[in-house]
Amino acid sequence: MGFLTPTTPQVDPATFLRQPFFDRMRTLATHWVDNGFGTPRIVHVIYLAKLALLYIVGGVLVATLTSDVGSPFDIASWWNEPVVYQKLVVWTVLLESCGVAGSWGPLAGHFKPMTGGITYWVRPGTIRLAPWPTKVPFTGGDRRTVGDVLLYLALLVSLVVALALPGVPSEGLIAAVPDSTGGLLRVGSLVPVMVLLVIIGLRDKVVFLAARAEQYLPILLFSATLGFVDMIIAFKLTILVSWVGAGVSKIGEHFINVIPPMVSNAPFNPFQRLKRAHYRRYPEDLRPSKLAWFMAHVAGTTVEVAIPLVLLLSTNLTITVIAALAMVAFHLFIVSTFPLAVPLEWNILFAFAAVFLFVGFPAGDGYGVLDFSEPWMLPVIAAGLLFFPVLGNFRPDLVSFLPSMRQYAGNWASATWVFAPGAEARLNELDKPARNQVDQLQSMGYEPDDAEITMQMTLAWRSMHSQGRGLNSLLIRHVDDLDARTVREAEFVCNTLVGWNFGDGHLHDEGLIDAVQSRLHFAPGELLVMYVESQPIHRRTQAYRVVDAALGVVERGNWRVSDTVGPQPWLPDGPIPMTVEWTRPGYVPATLNAKG
């Protein structure tokens, strides 16, 4: 990777773009092995600067200077002060809610401007995606109103107020930690935040998920309702469910396909041989190697399940410290790979929480899982924390993969959008602050062909994952004139339409497709979407559907997950086997000459 310039495939752009689609995917996937996205290293430096200065330094200054915990430069005076942890959580929610934490910048498809989020959510008329618009009163429609903007601004103000107000004394805190000086967050400052998150979430699931409410809303709730010792134990259970839920979701056939392209995209890994070692036989066979299996299921899954359980149950301080440091290393490794959703702030907070919660308040000192003040609290809190992860794993169609705690698992609802020639440009007619990514790149000085190749790199990245082989198989089945069309990774399309995405396919399903269609009125065949739902934990198949923006769903079916992990990313042997369950009467695959 260059420091100021991207590392691009060594091809003649014009000639390359005339090649068949799957020939291009092979070239780009092979390029990805050594170079990842090829992003200039200066971009990663910008991310690190944002992480260090805005998030870490900014968060520490805000948390300490607004609380009576000593100097921000004297870490020993505040690292185990509960109010500091609480305020760092609120600080994280504020940055996430503005769209300047996760899913920010070029690695998330925000090239120019680099910020989506707030620039969309303070703008009446932009697309709004309610989770249950036909079931919850006053949430219908898909257009952001002035009222939605005011609710969103009220949320930001409430977060700032919660940060600015000093902590208040707590009898439980003083009894448990007599030398604590910072107190705890005021309950009255947390209630508006929680209420507004719920109300906004019912009106627009994008903002709710962007705030990472599934991670932080329980912490705010426990801060507002529990005594000190119970609150700390509940915090531990919250982070444990996130860790173990993510670990359990990695058991299966998807996750091993995440590791190789993730390692290949690590910008500061100079060892080409190490990158290639994650593939069976570069460049002929890009399926995961035995090393990738070890990294996925031993260094990944086992660590993420076993070590958090050790942290929860250990009463030996030495073992606890070692386990906490292991989780810190785990999260720092994820940061070093710069995954495309760039959840860097989340990983840093969880690394800090591993030390703050389990070393600062060890189980052997009365903060164990059996030390709740009332016996009913453990089963009730555990059941509440597990409800959405369990439901989401059995019915992934009902729950975002984020509340399902399936982060990084590779088992994602995903989609590919396919445009007839010239149709993608019509998305720029929508009321949104950012133009399509290919246009953003050109405004930065990219030649049109270079911008197009950059966007196709995201398709190659998807093809290296299990669901990518399935989606590309649907392209073969449903798009006769594939080489003449514009194909886009749906997550990047979603970012320009609603301002945020974190790998959640539910944000670009029929809700978004219908919102776009109601404004642009594509003709049949002009916009096709290949969509696949996550794999339920008790099934070996994934359900797919093909959507024509003008006609609605035109086909439903499923494929075996085992069939998606065997082929090469460029499907040299053709599409994977599929079971078609339903086809719209009269539907025929879209071509340039025969639509509908």
C-alpha cells in the first residue's frame, strides 16, 4: 500500500472493465490477498488520529474534567472510578449517534464527505426506515420529518447534558468503595437518553442501531435502576453476553471465510507470506487454509467464549488479570485489521471494560455473578440480555445481527444491487447529502474507470465470504446481461442512501428498496436486488429472495451453506445448487432487451 496513493490492480482500466464479470472478480480477489482494499496508509493514520485524539483523549478529558476524580493525566486516580466508565459509555454513544465513530470514513464507503450520520439525520426529507411501520402507530412512512430531526437533536443534547453534569454521591458506592470520589451518573440525566433512543428507534432503526443501542442501552438502564454492586455485576453480564454471543455465532462454516480477507486488509502487516498463508494455495486456490481455520476457531471462537467465562467466574486475581489482558489483545488485534465497518471505538471501550470491570472489581471481592443482592436478579437480568441474541439466532429475519450479537461472525444478511445502464446515476436524484460513491471518488480526482474498479473491489471482498458465492450465483441465474450492468455491494449503496450501515442487510432490504422505488419509479428490470438472510442456528440453509424494485419479490428459495464454502470466489464451476421455493408467475430474468 502507498502512503498517499492507493494500491490498485496492475491492469489497463478500460480493457479490464470490458472483461466478463467473473474474470474481474478473480483478478480483484487475487489482488485483495496481498493488498486488501488497497487504501492509502494515510487513511489509516487519519483513523488512528481520530481514535486517539477525538475518542480516547477527548473521552478521558470529558469524563475526568466533569467529575471529581483527579487529573486526567493521573490514570491511577480514575481508571477504576465507575463514573468514568459510565461517561465513556455515554461519550461513545454520542460519537456513534453522530456517525463519527463506527461506519465512518472511506473504509465504510464515505469518501467525500467522510461523515454520513448526522448530515443525514438533521435533514428533513431524507430516507427514514421504521422497523415496524405497519404495526406501531405514528411510525409509518419513510421520509424524515422536522419532528424526527428535533427528536434526534434532543437525543444529542441529552447525551451532552449527561456528560456535562458531575456525578452524584451513592450510598452503595461509598459502602463498597469508600475512597471513590466521583459518584455515579445522575439517574435523571439517563432517563431522557433512554426514552429518546427508544422513540427514535421506533421511527428510524438506522439511528437506533448507529447509536449501538443494543450494546449500550442495557448499561444505561442498569446505571439508572440498580444499586452499585448489582450494577457492576450486571455490567459484567452485559459485556459477557456480547463476547460469548459473538463467539457462539462464529461456530459454523461462515467465520473461517472472514479471517483471510480480514488479515489481508490489515494495513500495517508487512508480511506478504503471512497474508498468503491464510489461503490454501495462492493464487489458484483462495479458499481458507488450515492456518485460517486455527485463527478462526482457536484464536477467535475459543478465545471469545472461554476467556470471558474465566473472567466472570475466576476468583484468582492473577488469572483474572491474565484473562483481561488477553481480551485487551483480542480487541487490539481487531483494531489493527481495520475491518470495513471500522468499529474501532467499540473495541477500545471493550478493551478498557475488560480491565475496569473484572480487574477493578474482581469476583473474589464480592462482585461475582452469585453476589447479586437478590437471588432473582441473576435469572431475570440474564434472560433479558439473552432474549434478542437467542431470538435473533433462531429467527434472524426478525432481529438485526447486531442485537443478535453476531458481530464479525460472517453470518450476515447481505445483498447485491444490480442496475441497468445509467440507472445507478438516478440515485443522485434522491434527497441525500452525499452522491454515489463512484461519483465521490471522481470528485476526489479518480478517473471514471479507476473509480469503477475501486467500487468493484467491494464485490470481490464479498465474493471471498460464504454469502458472496450465493449472491453471485443468483446473478448468474437472474441476470442474462450481467456484463452490461452495474453491480454494487448493497452495504455501500445503503451508506449513501441512509448515511450509515454496519454490515446489517436488514437496512437495505425491501424497506429501503421500496423507499427508493417510491421516489424514482424504476421500470421492471432496471434495479434488481439479490438478497440473502442470515443462517438460523438450527438450520443448514440460508433463505434468499430476488427483488425487482418495480415488481417486488420475484423469487424465493434457499441454498445449503456447505455449498457456499467449497467454490472459489469467482465460481469457475458455475452457480451453487439452489432450491427454488416460489417464482412470481410470468417472471423471466431481466435483460436489456426484455424487461419484466
